[in-house]
Amino acid sequence: MTEQIKVLFSNSQKIKENINLQHVLPSGNDKAGILTTLDGEIIFIVSIDNYTYELDEIRMLAGSISRELGKHRIKTGKVDPNELIRTFAYINKPDLIAAFTEGWKLGNYSFSKYKTSEFRRKVELEFNDIIGIKSFIEKGKLRANATAFARDLVNETPEALNPATFSAYLEKEFNNSNVDVKLLDEAEMSEMHGVMAVSKGSKHPAAFIELTYCGDQTKPLMVFVGKGVTFDTGGVSLKVRRNISGMKMDMAGAAAVAGAVKLLAAMQAQVNVVGFIPAVENILGENSYLPGNIITYKNNLSVEIGNTDAEGRLVLADGLLRANEIGAEYVVDIATLTSSVRQALGNQMAGVFGDKKLSRKLEEIGNKNGDFVWPLPLINKYKKSLKSDYADIGNISSDDAPGSIIAALFLRHFVKDVNKWLHIDMAGVKESKEAGYYSNSASGYGARLLADYAEYVSNHER
């Protein structure tokens, strides 16, 4: 197969003028395009539907093109940026070029380090004229790299990536960067009562990792808290599904935090951000914590354990309390927390709880960058469902109250300023099926969302 091919769009003048090519164009539900010849040259014609594309549909289109070309073992796809701009003239040029580049690069993604062979080739994107668009191309690459890094972390095996090794992955990634990686010491860890309780059944000691990036110390301090459960059997409240290998992805929130910090640092963003990753393994062992146990947190709130498979909120609580301690002005926690949110919203968007104004802004940001999120209500009438006879609150509902709302209400107990706090439940979107710029793997959700939100707050809020 040829090393290089030219990519043309079905609505380009060259294609419109060729009657023979009109008969072979794929329909909207078929693959991204077709390989054919024009004037003795092999080309790839991209099928463009007759409607207005949203920005994420540009990413999806580009990802489909790169994946299709990769299956044909093509090395480079050449795109005329002027034709791209004409085709999608209703999208501003910087966003269009960045989104197309990002989608193309992510369409190449595969996690194949444990496979003996990889048939599909990674296809380079080459614009034949980069004058005036080089910075937009670079932006797209940086965004794709951050998402790919988050995907890599989530796709990794639980044997390789666990609480004891998580920090090494991050230290390697951020070596020689302007991101500081810190592990809390033994004395500091002893005060992380939720983290220490959940980790008791594992042979791997818990870790609490802090990623600090400060592009401008005058900006409000924002803390991201990402659930870092590197494998979750449910503990004593054992999961009973036939295949639970996907529970290695229970640290997707932590990966989102790491990816966001990577993106912000790479862009040299003018933000002041710290990412917290409480890393634990929730498995059954001779020392596992038990239902009926009571944890008393640093804010003196006591929590009765009703179910050890509701562990994510227990470790996030420690992160939220530490955010209070270091003076965070804005806080976002992100986690694969409840199956309820997937039942409510499906597998295309996460749910967000917290301040209504900021939730709507996050929704707007997600609509643009592809990490879709929908605001959900914090209903105070459900607070009574957290009542415990033996502690201040329980870690699960005492009745049939909706699980995702209960989890958010639980976390709110550990937040200093609820007007500047958001909780993202991404349980439904942690993994994806092959389509557009997604593959059959972790989705990398949240890295772009958190990074863009941090930039918004730094530029518009105080």
C-alpha cells in the first residue's frame, strides 16, 4: 500500500465535478470514506453529511479517517487546510484545526503493549500548508496527548499499576516538567482515615499523591480530587459479576486528574492547580475493613460502613478535607462512583452535582470539548437517607434513595464552600467502544474537561 495519500472531502469541487466518483461515495451510515483514484493518484474521499457539524463531530470525523487509513497500512494522510476550512466554514479556524488534529491523533490510539502484534498502523496527519495554523495544530496534539495519557493509565493492568506503583508512573511522566509530584509521608497518611480503612485488605500500602502546577500564583487555587481505586472487588461486600476485570478502571477519576494537570502544564496555562490522587486497592483480605465499622474523619464526622463496595466516597472525603486544609478556593472531585448515574444518563455523558451556575458552565465546556456532562440535582430531602443509628452518617442510603444523589450528599459533608464545589460522577463514561476518535478501551474522559474548567475559572471567576 502507498505510504502517502491525499484526503479530499466529498463536497470539494474536484469530487463534485467527477460524475464517476459521485456513484461510489459512501452513505452517512457507512465507513468514514473510500480509497479510490483521481487523475492517476490514490485518494481517500471523506463522506460529508449535509448538515452542520458540532465541534466534537469534527473530532469524531477525523478519528474515523485516521483509523480507516490505519487499517490500510497507510503512513501519512495529507490534508489541505484551506479545503478543510472551506468545508466547515461555520466553525472558527483555530477551533476547527485543533479539533481535527486532536481527533485524528486520538483515532490512532491503541493500548497494545501486551499484544504480540498490532495490525493497524498509526497514520500521521500532514497539512500541506501550515502557515498561520501551526499553533492550532500544536494545541490539538497537546490535548490528544493528555487524553491518551489518561487512557494509558486506566488501561494498564492492576498488577502493574497499583497504589505502590502509581506515583512512579506519574514521576516518570512529569520528570523534567514544571509539575511537582509529592507523596504524603507516613505521619500525614495516618490522618487519612478513609483511605487507610479501604486499603486494609490489600498487600499494597495506600498512597496519597499530589500533583502541583502553578502557572500563576495570583490565580485562585483549584484542587482536583480523583478517585484512585486501582482495583475494586467490593471488599467484603464482594462483587458477584462473572467478569470484573474492568474494575481496574475504577481509578479513571485519578487518571482524569493526571491528564488534566499534564495538559495545563503542557499549555503553560495561567492557572494555580493541585491534583489529589488517593490511591488504594479495595480487595478482600484478612485485614479488610468490615460493614459495621465506624470511621471518624479529621473534621470529627463519624461514618458507619454499611457496604464496603461504597469505598470511593470514603477516599474522596479525605481528599476534600485536605483541599480545605491547603486553602483551595475551588474544588472538583471526579470519580467512577455509582452505577445509578449510568442508569440515569447512559454511557455518553457524566453527571455533575454542586453549584448550579458552575455546573451549567461545566456543561457548556463539555459540549465544546467532547467530555459531555449533565447537571443533576442535590435534593436535600434525601439527606435523611444517610442517617445512621451508630454514627453521624452512613456511607450508603438506609432506604431506596437514588444512589448518585446520595453519594453526592455524602461528599458535601466534607466540603468547606459548597458554592465553589463540583462533584463529577463519571461511572458511565470511563470506557468506550470503537467509534470516531474512541477505541475499545478507556475513554480518557475528564482530562480535557478539568483542564478547560480550570482555565475558565482562572480567567472569569474569583
